[in-house]
Amino acid sequence: MLEGRHYQNAYVTRNIAKWIEHFQTHAEVRKLITYEGSVEVRTPAGGVTQTSKLAFIWVGDLQYELIEPISGAKLFSDALPNDDSLRFHHICNRVDDWDSFRARVDRQPYPVVLERGGEELKFLYLDARAFLGHYLEYVWAPQKLWEQMGGR
């Protein structure tokens, strides 16, 4: 299932501070947003609190998401490299109509491995590793929030 507008490449790491500095030194960073905290998500095993350090780094119109998982879903921690390097994890696409998109998710072959609903921000991950070698994330956000997140 490939749809929406690709805007993000995401990586996991054990040392997010190192890679934020690396991006600031080696890229033309248009916007940097950092966050450390927890969100409630659903997984096939049930609800879980996902706690992570995150960096959203915009270079032009492509966002690089850096994830340093602290606790929660194994989706991120199981993908960590043994050292403090970056490891590619997923791409993210923005969709305009969540309800229509979500109905199509139920008819496609890739399992939903993590999901979060909400009024302001919705996202889910599909396990497309058999197809693409990585996960696919899909996001819906109203335009005002999208712009606050750095989107144009």
C-alpha cells in the first residue's frame, strides 16, 4: 500500500544528540523540532506507552526523523543498531482523508503494527518489510498543525 505524499525518512539510534549535531553541521537545516515524551499507542498485543526522544529535522521539504526509543513498542528498540550509528527504519507519507485511507488499510495485505488516533494527529505503521524492506508510516494532521510541524 503506497499512497499519500512522501515527506519523511526515519532512523533509529542510541545517540540522538550526536546525530542532531551531525545534521546541523552537514546539512542546510530549515527547521529542527525536538521532543522527549510519551504517547499511548495500539499494537497487535494491545495498548502501550511509547516513550522516545525524537528529532524532526527539515532539510528543504524532506523531514528526517531521528528516534531514540526509551521504552514501549519493540518496533523501534528491536531495530536499533549495536552501536550509536543511525539505522534506517521507515518512510512516512501524509494522507488528506484519514477515514477513507483507514478503510483501505483494512483491505490491504500489510499488518498494522502500531497506531494512534486522535483529533489533531493520527498515525499508523504498516509492516511492509516483505515488500520494501522497511515499515511504512502514514500521518494525518490538520493544515494548521502540519505547518506548526514544519510542513509547507
